[in-house]
Amino acid sequence: MSLSDTIAAVATAISPQQGSVGIVRLSGDRAVAIAQTIFHAGGKQIWESHRVLYGYVKHPITKGVIDESLLLIMKAPRSFTREDVAEFHCHGGIMAVQQVLNLCLEQGARLAEAGEFSLRAFLNGRIDLTQAESIHDLVGAKSAQAAQAAIAGLRGKLTQSLKYLREKCLNILTEIEARIDFEDDLPPLDVEWVKAEIGIVGQEAQQILATADRGELLRTGLKVAIVGRPNVGKSSLLNAWSRSDRAIVTDLPGTTRDVVDSQLVVGGIPIQVLDTAGIRETEDVVEKIGVERSRQAAQSADLVLMVIDASVGWIEKDAEIYKTVCDRPVILVINKIDLAPSISEQEALTPSPSPIGGGQEKIFTPPLLGERGLGGEGIPIVKTAAAQQQGIEDLEAAILQSIAQDTIAAANLDVAINQRQKACLIRVVQSLDNVKIAIADQLPLDFWTIDLRAAISAIGEITGEEVTESVLDQIFSRFCIGK
Ligand code: GDP
Ligand code: ZN
């Protein structure tokens, strides 16, 4: 991959016969020359930077008109990549953009690799690595809050915090190294000051680190499995939920909405309801398969909603399913509450008398509030009448509560770091801890600086100041082409 090539790609999502505008983007030294070869702007329009031209894309040899479009030229360095950029705003669908792109390639541009525009923006100092990652997050955002966090990242919130940490570390390092090099000419090192500064940096790093879980939630969302016996109302519950006003289902015109694969948003958290657990089960389903499916669903879920039928109560089959999911966080949903409006949680969970008689005392029941494990916390219980769309608010409240404790309430709500950034920050914190140990053990100053340098370098890896090519490859190859 040569960074001196002029690159081209379709920058907008394209799909056949859809979308009114599609953008083809060129970046590099030859961007303007290529645009001038294939674009004909009529009248007295002036080819100036940051001005919109109107005209036709024409084949330079056949003179055939390929599209009527707008052309936007952004000369370096005032562009996303800090290179010369030309954007053709073509008609949507696939034909116009594809042909304009082909023409650009014919004229010597190279098809951009995934993420190459962002990579150039990074390499040319327009954005740091965390901002590049935020662009990726923003495009992939599944909720308004996720988008908000991405925008904050894009605007440099995390960059600022990291810069502050890095400068502080460099400051400390300078003080220590001065003592190594010019020991005799300087006042002795203020070790208390070093300790205090390291403490501040460590604390700040911990605070940023605490946003990782929230970042993960916002990025990937919460995977929820709905399990339960056939006919307890799992499908009805999912229907009621995805149709409720509170759960904003991604519902843009033109996109199909498959209820089974519902993407819901609850309290800003994207929720993916796993297509499992017999949501599609048929009546002839073998009981065993139902249990097996519940187990599999629960394993890949962050949270399990286990549905039981209030009009039936807790029966052995429920116990069997519960046992397969109870090592995951579970919310118990007592559905069809309309059929047993006055039933208490206790009653709903008391095994119903077996028609054959005897044996019901063997049925395992979930712990009620105050009974679970050593911690004494019971499993949350929500009552719903899915068929009547009732109880959905309570269900959402219970879901938010189950994930709220440490994640939603992350210290710095603007920042939400990703897994890569988290891994680097953990190294920052560890290195700082090592400095503290070196100080406490009164090791020679050289030892302090080794760990301090490691911390600085880990911070630099987050922002991209100190990053290897393979890490860059890994990050930018996840991007799509044209980004
Ligand atoms: P699933 O097999 O667990 O997915 O259950 P379904 O959602 O298919 O529901 C089974 C039956 O129970 C259907 O006839 C639903 O109309 C009915 N049902 C579901 N939820 C409720 C409810 O809250 N109240 C009442 N009365 N019936 C319900
Ligand atoms: Zn169903």
C-alpha cells in the first residue's frame, strides 16, 4: 500500500435502486487533475477549493455522459485526509457511483483499501488514533447514546485526557532523569511530589478505565436471551417489547424489521434479543431441544429473561430450564399476569401440586429476594401481560438496574473506551504501580524511569503516537472501504 497514490472509493453506503445520493471520493495529489479530466462544469463556474460545482461526469474519450452530479474540491490541508480531496455527489443506487468510480480508476487512481482515508487522516496528523476509532464507532452506532459517546471521542475528549496524563508523566520523568544526569547540581528529588503526581495520574487512568464496560455496552449492546417453556408467552413478550414506544426499534423506512432479530434500545443501550430459546418453536418441538436451546442461548447472553406462566405457576419444566440458565444474570418474568392478577411472587414460584400426586417437593425453585447465595440477593422478578402490552416498562427498568451498578454510572460519561484502549490503559496503571513499588523499595532512579517510560509508551499507543504498523493495520482494516 503506497501512501503517495491517489485513492478512490465510494464513500456512502450503496444498495441497488436505493438512496438518492452516492458519493465517490478521491484523495491524493492527482485528485483534482482526475476530477478535471472527467468532470464538466458548465458556464462560468470557478474551480476553487471548498466550492460546489455543478455539471456532468463524462468519459474523456467517448464523451458519453455518465452522471449529472455535484463536485466538491477540498484542497490540502483543509480536507479530511489533509490531502487534496475531490468528492463527486452522484445519483444513488449502484450504477452511477460505480461508473464514476471506474472512471477515476481508469484515470490512475487506486481503489482505496478499507479505512485508508481515515488512516491517511491519522498519518497526516489530522486526527489521533482514538478519533479514528470514534469515526468507526459513530458509523456503527446503534443508539443515540452510542453516537454521543463517539462524537465526544471524535471531538477529542479522550485525546485531551490522555494528553494531560502523558504530559504529567513526561514532567515526572524529566525531574527524575535530571537527577540521574546532573545529580550534584540540583536540589534533591522531591520524592513526595513524585509519589503524589504518580498517584494523580494513576487515579485519572483508573477513571478512564472505568468507562470501558460502558463503552463495550454502547458499542456491542447487550445480548438478551428470552427463555422459557413453550407457550409461556416469549414471542408475545418480544412483540410487545419491540412495539412499545419506549424501546425504539431501528425502524427506518425501507429497512425490513425482523421481530425475531430485534434490535431494541433501552436507556441508550442497544439490546440484541438473541434468536434462540424457542422463539420460533413449533408445537411439535421435542422438550429436550427446548432445554438445550435455552442453555445455548443463555451461554452467549449477557442477560437472560426467563418467562413463566402465571396461570400455570412454577412447574418442573421451568425448574429444568432455570437450572440451565441460572449461572447467568437472570430476570424472572411472570407473564400472563392478567390471568392471575392477584398472584404474589411467592405463589407464582411455588411449585403447583402435581396432578399425579407426590414428588412436587423435589422441584427446584429459584431463590426469592433475600435468598440467593451468600450475598443474599434474590433474582429480580417482573410481572407482565405481554398480550396486553403490560409490564414492559417494569421489564426495562429491571434490565437497566441489572446492568446499572458499575457500567451506566461510569465516572466520566463522555468517554467510553474500547477494548484496545482498555488493554493499553491497564498497562499504564500497572507501570505506574511498578513505579510506586520501585519508590517504596528505594530502588535506584533508573528503575523508576523504566516503568515510567513504559507508562508513557502505553499512553502513546492509545493515541497512536507510539504505535506499530501491525496495530494500525488491525485497527483500520476493520473499517469499511471508503471510510
Ligand atoms: P411462546 O411459545 O413462549 O413464544 O408463547 P407465545 O408468545 O406464542 O404465546 C402463547 C400463547 O399465550 C398465545 O396464545 C398468546 O396469545 C398467549 N399469551 C401470551 N402472553 C399472554 C398474556 O400476557 N396474557 C394472556 N392471557 N395470554 C398470553
Ligand atoms: Zn414463541
